[in-house]
Amino acid sequence: FYWHCVQQHARFIERFGLKELLRAKLTECGWRDQLKAHCKDVIKEKGLEHVTVEDLVVEITPKGRVLVPDSVKKELLQRIRAFLAQHAT
Amino acid sequence: MKMEDMSLSGLDNTKLEALAQDIYSDLVEDACLGLCFEVHRAVKQGYFFLDDTDQESMKDFEIVDQPGVDIFGQVYNQWKNKECVCPNCNRSIAASRFAPHLEKCLGMGRNSSRIANRRIASSNNMNNKSESDQEDNDDVNDNDWSYGSEKKGENKTSVNPCLNVFFVTLAEQAHLYHMLFSFSGELSNSVNADPYKYNYNTGINYETLGPDELRSLLTTQCGVISEHTKKMCTRSQRCPQHTDEQRRAVRVFLLGPSASSLPDADTMVESDCYDASDGQVLMSRLQWDGSSDISPSDSASSKASKRTEFRSTFCTFIQWRSVSSHPLLSISLSGTNNSDSKKPKKKKKTSLGLNSTGGGGGGSGSGGGSSSQTSLVGLSNRKKKPKLPVPPAPSIYDNLN
């Protein structure tokens, strides 16, 4: 059932452009640049030649999650709830 | 959608909220992953660090925040006091005046009297260059009068550019006169052996001409010297502004007592000449616009105001162009605009001219045709040689209509 929901909300997301919305908001608020700077540090640390995707992912994702500003988070949650409410009936 | 509806309807609020949170974190992770992929690709492709420069360069290009200097550190008026040497005249010119000076110096700008210079040059060389025609059209275009360019492809004579040049420098309404004298130039081409000089020099100063030239000029022109401007009248032998006595006096004065007989107008009068003298009428009107009060005498043509006369002959030439076969038609049509009420000289002329060329000459011509017959007849009677019987001309014109 859970996977079913996951699939469904993936479809939700695509259909309602939530992904794009989030990306736009994050860029706008500077989250992206912050994270990119962090990436640079990681790369310099690990060495330019040998950095892998996994390295980056492991380092960056948790920081990224934290760095999302509250306003963006709240707005997104609102939208998600709204869409869910629309389709719950 | 149907399946989603079915599955979601069974959820309560807490689960919905949990679901929402899940979705949210999914989205954020997705964004992070996207960023990671981008960065990684940039690193591997080698363009990740491109927007960073080394510290030294960063310092060089730092934003400057001092007074009197812009953000690049440059002073505002730095080049104002510098002087450049003009390559043309080799003078040292201030930098801020350099561009206008160059315009004048090279004779390429709008107010650079390049026409005047060209006139001088061509009067020295008596050359006819095709560029001068084009430049005239540039002048013409400069003055927002595009009709002149239409005539360009047709008869290029040695007279055209010179005439145009002459009247540009003379009058303020130079563009109109351009038009006119391009026509009159073509027309008078056949008449005078030395048309350029004829139109150009005599209008200015009789002193510069030799006796032979004077004689030849006096056989074709009225020649009476105006008191105001000390210039010879360039109108025809029958010009209404001066009497025969005056003409005789001038000839005596200029050529000596033996040359006092007025030459017969017959010899010079041809169909083309008439139109040429019409052009001279306009030319002299040009001069008179600037000088003071010469009251028109009692000819039919001068009874109309100067303006309408001018306009009429203007349209004459235009219609002549459009008809392009019968020069006399222009005479018959010259009266057409006498009945027009006063209109601003410049604009109406252009519109009239354009109308004429557009074939609207028929409309305007037939309207004024009948009323102007008398004036036409009066006009033509003043010539010793009838300019072709006037009645046939309007009939031809009607046929054209």
C-alpha cells in the first residue's frame, strides 16, 4: 500500500509541477549557492580528480535538507496538503 | 486518478500529514541529488571552477569606491582635455570637439557644406560625376523630400547637379527648389551651351562675366540689374518685372552703346525654352523672396500671387514629367493651381506634386482647366511665337484624362 502511495504521489508531483516549484524557490533563496559552495569545499578536500557522485551525495544531502529555509518548507507542505486534500475525496 | 482517489480516501489526517512530509522530503532530496549530479558533471568536465579566478586577479578587478572615480577606477573627464590631431587638416583639436570638426572637415556631415564644396570643385572641373547626383539625392533625402530620388534614373545632365546645388545654397526651402530645378535643368539643357554657368553665375554677379558671356546671356535673359542685389534678372526676355527700357539700359551699360538692341525673342524661344524660362521665373522668384518689394506688373501670371504661380509651375513640371511627351501640356496645366486657395507653401506643394505624379493630375487639372484658360491664353500671347496653339493642348490633356 505504501509503495502504491509513493507511486501515486510521484505522479502528483509530476502533474502539479511541485518539483519545479521547489527548485525555483530554492534557487531564489540562495540555498543552491550555499550548497554549491559546500560542494567546492568537499571537492577540494577529496581532490578534484577522484571525487565521485556518491561522495558528493553523502556529504551534501543531509546539509541540504537542513539548509532549506523555513518559509520554503512551510509553503511546500501547504501545497502538498492541498493537493492531497483535492484528491482525497 | 481513480486509483489514487480510492487509496487516499481511506487515510486519516495523521497519515495524510505523514504522507505530506514524505512527499516534501522526497522533493528536497530530489533537489539535492540534482545539484550533486550537476556539480559532479561539472567537475568531471572541468568547468566547475571556471567562475573562480585566482586571488590576484580578484584584487585587480575589485570594485573601486573612491570619489571622483568610477567603479573601474577611471576618471571621468580624463579624455576631455586631450587633443587630437585631425588627419585632414592637421590641426590640433580638442577631443570633445573632434567628431563635429571631422564632420565639417571631411565634408560628410549634414551641415558640412559639402554641396558647396562640390559645386566649387565641379565648377573648376566641369565634370559630371554620377556620385554628385547621388549626393544630391542625399541632400534631397536629408531634407525629407524623397521625390527627387525618383527622377534620378532618368535624364542625367550636366545641369542637374549644378542647378540643384545652386538653389540649395540659396533658399531655405531648398528641397522644393531641388525638385523644380531638376526639371528646369533638364529642360534648359537643350537651350544653353553653357547652362551651368548661365544659371549659376549670372544670378550672382555680372561683373564676373566676360563680354561674350554677357552678350550671350543678355540674348536669352532679361538681365536687368536689380538695385537691391546688384544681380542680373534671370527671367526671360519678356519678364514682367522689368520693362524693355530697363533691358535696353542694362545692355548699354554692360556691352556698350552698340549692343543696345534687344535681341529678338523669337530666336531663342522654343518649346523647351519656355519651360526653361519658367524655371528662371522661379529662380528669380527665389531671389526676390529674399529681396524686397518688386511689385508684380500686370501680366496674367503675376496677377496670381507669387505663391500660386510658384506652385503652378511646380506642378507644371511634375505633370510634365508624368506626361513626359508634350512639353506644352505643362503650359496648359500651369494654370490649374491658380484657383487653389492659400495653403502652406511647403507641404501643399509636396502633396500636390505627389498627387500629380500619382495620376491625380487629371483630377486637379480638369478642375482648374477651364478657369485658367484665359490666364493661359494671356500667358501664351505674351510670347511672340505661340507656344503651339493652346486649344489643342488641353484637348490632349483631356484625352489623357
